[in-house]
Amino acid sequence: MTVSSLARAILASVALAASVVLAGCDTDQVSLATNAKANQPVTPKLLAAMVEKDMDLQSPILVRLFKQEAELEIWKQARNGQFALLKTYPICRWSGDLGPKVREGDRQAPEGFYSINPSQMNPQSAYYLSFNTGFPNAFDKALGRTGSQLMVHGDCSSRGCYAMTDEQIAEIYSLGRESFFGGQKAFQFQAYPFKMTPVNMAKHRNNPNMAFWKMIKEGYDHFEVTRQEPRVDFCEKKYVFDATKTPDAKRDPVFDASAKCPAYVIPDDIASAVREKEERDQAEYNKLVSKGIPVARMNTGIDGGMNKIFAAKIPEGSTGLSEGAEGTTLQMLAMSKAPGTIPGTVNPPKPNFDAVAAAPQEEPVVAVAAPAANTRVATAQPAEKSGGFFSNLGRKMGLGTADTTATASAPPAVAAPAAPAKPAVAAAKPAPQPQAPKSVVAVKPAEPAKPDTRLAATRPALKPSVSDGAGSSDTQFAGAAPVVPANSFDNRFSAVK
């Protein structure tokens, strides 16, 4: 099985290169088809795992990603038709906060459901290899969200992307490539803030993005109960999963992200299984809230996260907004082998401890949520992102919504940060009113990161393998934006269509 699979992959690469030469001797296209990084064979360990899990080398794949856990999962279809987990990759770096991307330049990594077709695979990436997530999709566009070139790539450096090591992205890229060779027109990319468990939903119950997260959790639940790639459509500025035509309809419903939803139904077996799961999740959620599970701390100036296996390898490394590990655990992880090369220029997330200490930790009063709604209806109002740390600090000091950024005309006045507020206690006498601040804290904003101007030619040609530590998207996903046409698998590999 391993030898024959490897032989097929090599023969396919040779045939593709030859077909491009015969098609017109285009030097650039020949270079793409014979690109050594993009055509690395699937590793023997992954091939062995496929044999163990009864998978074919070129069967369809599906990708799930979780920011808080800093993990990327590759699922692959087994011979029984269901998807099974093939491998989990720790994410080296992601940027922004938990929550969807809203606008160009906000450093947010996208969340939601996206479709990756061959034209979005970039073998000439400046970050070793990459694929475009397809943000914004039709749902994002309906809400006016903007952004471009949001990638999953190597080099462990992120400004709104999901960054892996070069060795990791080489493996992931090879798995996507083989699924296209096998006939998969596009693979689904599901990006979440965290694993959509009752515990995580309860911890983040007061997050302004919760309406959006509940909506994409429906798609998460559809995959969890079926182990099939959920069909994704959009209407009324919301996601719709596994919709089919009504019994009396003669054709499939037509969806428009900004228009009213057409008549549709969800198959009874899927709907009932999802409903049962949601009822179990809701019961567990209600129990956790009633017991007073603490609310997760909001972002206090931290930019993104990093898996603890990488944070343990970097001096003064931090997991940031990802799930961390205590000191002794990080020290133990430092002795283990990292899944790939960590560049010396890596910039780990750095917690702002002064901001954490100054931020009041008040437990909001939360009512127990009502039972989950029917799975066919998902409503989500776009939530406005909260202000940055400095604007929040200004509001706490009585400056309202005024900009607290220092300007050239205002001389800086330095004041010691206020101590954290103590919890309010009921008393017979009213609490004394605080005195107005005598001076305004002027804080110089952080210098913006310099753009990475490295060229693809400066990247190493190849790196060693990582040690282990399918319907058409045209009808299901609107708005998947391809990258540069010259990098298109459609052009490169047209002979095998």
C-alpha cells in the first residue's frame, strides 16, 4: 500500500509536468508543476496512518481549526464514507482576538466556514507554502466585512493569518494536493474560536460574539453527529446547514446571503440527531452556569496565541490567548521535540500584565439560557468589536469615548495606574464618590509591525518532514476568492481535469 501510493504520487507529478510542457512550453507553468516544495510526497507516517484508518491516499479531506486550543485538525474520508481524524497539528502562531474578522487591517484571523479550491493553493508563497482561506465568503460580504489574502501558511508569523511551521504546512499542502488529484473539487475549512463544548460556551457566555458563535456551532454539531461534510448555504445574513428542497419542490432552493431564505428542509435523521445533541449541550450549559462557572477574561491587550509546545521552546514564550500551561508543564514541554523549525524571528504573544492587573474582574449576572432553538433557524446580529485596551482604560478613568492616545500638542502626564476596584458590598451608607483624576495618563501606542518584505527566493527549498508529536463549492460557497491566477492548480494541472 505504501509503495504503490508513493509510486502513484511520483508518476502523477511526472505526468503533470509533461502535460504542461506539451501544452505550450510555458516556463512559468513548468516551474509550478515541478515545484519541489509543492510536490513533496505524503510522509510514510501519514501513509501508515491512512492504512490503519482504512483511508485512501486521494480521498477527500476536511480541515477544522481552533484558536483557543491552537490546533488544526485534518480529517479524511475513510472507505465507509465518513470522515475520521487523521492528524492534529499544533498552531505555531495566530493573531488578533477570539472572534470573526470584521475589516481589513484589524489583524483578526477569520472564523466561519470556507471552501478551498485548487486555485487557492499557493506553491510560490513567500511563507514557504500556503493556501488562501477564501475570506470573505458570501456571509461576510453580506455583513460588509472586508479583508484579503488571509492564509494558512508557514514561517510561524501571523498578521491576521494562521501560521504553521514550514514542515507542517508542507504536510498539510501535500494532503490537499492529493485530495484534488483524487477528484475533490474543494475541501471545507472550518475555523472556530474554540471547541464548541458546553464548558467553553459557558465560559464565554458574555462575549459579544456569542450570537455568531451559536450560529456556527450548528455547523459544528452537524459534522459531529454525521461525520459528513455539511452543506453550507447563506440567506438572511446567516448560515444554513444541510438544507435540501421541500418534498413538493421540483428543484433545489436558491440561496442568496442578503435575501430572504427560500423554502427548505433539513433531512429528518440529521435534524433529530442535531436537536438531541443541542438539548444535551444546553442542559450541561445550564448546569455549569447555575454552579457559577467563571466567565473567561476578555482580551486585555494580547495579540493572538501560540500552542504551548512552541511557547515552551522560546525564551519568555507565552501562549497568549491560547490555552497555556503552568511553569513546570512548560519546562517539561521544553524537553520534547517541536513539530518543525521555529524561526529565530518569531514574535510570541506577550501578555500585558499591567492591563490584566488593572482590569476589574467582575462576575456579570447571567440568566440561565432558554432551550436551544430549532436547528433550521439561526439568527445572528453582527456585533461591534469592543474598543482597544487604551480606549477601555480611558473610559474607566472617566474619559467616556474620548481618544486617549497621546498627541504632539498635549504634553505627556505620567500617573501611576489605579489599583483594581474592589467588589461592591451592600452597606447602609452610600459609597463615597471618587474624585476626578488630576491628570490624564498619556500612553504612546505601540509601533506598528514592519511588513515582511522577504521574497520566496530567500526561503529554503525543502525542510524535513514533521515528526509526529466533497461537493462543488460553486453551489455551496459563494465568494471564495482565488489568489494569483498564475498559481492556479486549474492552470497547472488542466490535463488531469
